[in-house]
Amino acid sequence: MALLASAFDLPAGRLLALDLGQARTGVAVCDELGLLATPLTVLRRHATRSADFAEIAALVQRERAVGVLMGLPVNAPGKTAAGVDAAEDGPAPADEGAQARWARRYGGRLARALPVPAAFWDETFSTAEAVRLAAESGTRGAAGRKDIDALAAVVILGDFLEARRARGPQP
């Protein structure tokens, strides 16, 4: 469908969040009111992008999501989550890292294959926060890397939902 310029332009309702990775993609979902983010699954990457995109589009349909939030690893000092722009194939910030450039390209192409709008959200420190949450809950040892990816998607989605609530209703 469309890659939105701002995550705040995503429709209200059930959202899917993706912690995009080159080996695995962590997936989280929120409730219809946008109050609670929960881990959903971890998807292993397929041999082709089209197979990846089809699996994610099927999840969007199954979960009745109205939008998709994709993590973008923004490392630039002073760059805020709301400042993540959607320049999919256009110029990226000069100090953007290789992983962010990859996520921007992959996510931009994914957005065109989805039946709902998508947007990027700053995922900086989401994996570190997911590891901390897993350690606090005592699941890190048994869970392994897979569950960390899904928890990172929860962190991304939770951060966005909190920012959206703090921003309040827009005219």
C-alpha cells in the first residue's frame, strides 16, 4: 500500500510492529485501543523477499491489523523517533548506518506489498531493552535469540503507542 511520512499518520486500531532483521523478523501486535503491545511471533527470512512479504501480508490479514510499524535503527545523535522520515529510496541521512539503510530499502519495498499503510519508527536500543526485559522476567536463558526479536518488536510498538498517547489527539 503506502509508506507514510510519519508513524503518527498510521490509523488508530490494531497495529503490527516489525523488528526487521536479515535473518529473523520479530513481530508484535497491539489491541484495537492501542493500549497494550504483546509479542506475536518471530519469522525466519525466506530465500526471496516476495516470500517474506507474502508471509507478513498474511499476518496482517490474520491479525486484522490496520497498519504496520517497522523499526528503523536510527543512530544519529539528536534524531528523534518522530524525526524518522520515510525516504525509502531517496537520500538517507549521511550518518545513517548500513543496517538502517538496509531496513529503509527492505521496509520501503515491503510497504508496497502490504494491504495496509506502513511507517518507520526509531528502534534505537530496542534490542538492548528487550534483553533487559527478558532478564528481568527470567526468560532469557530458555528463550534465546528468537524471543528477543519478538520482545524487541514489543519495545518498538510500546514506545510508539506511548508517544502517540503523549502527543494526544490531533486536529
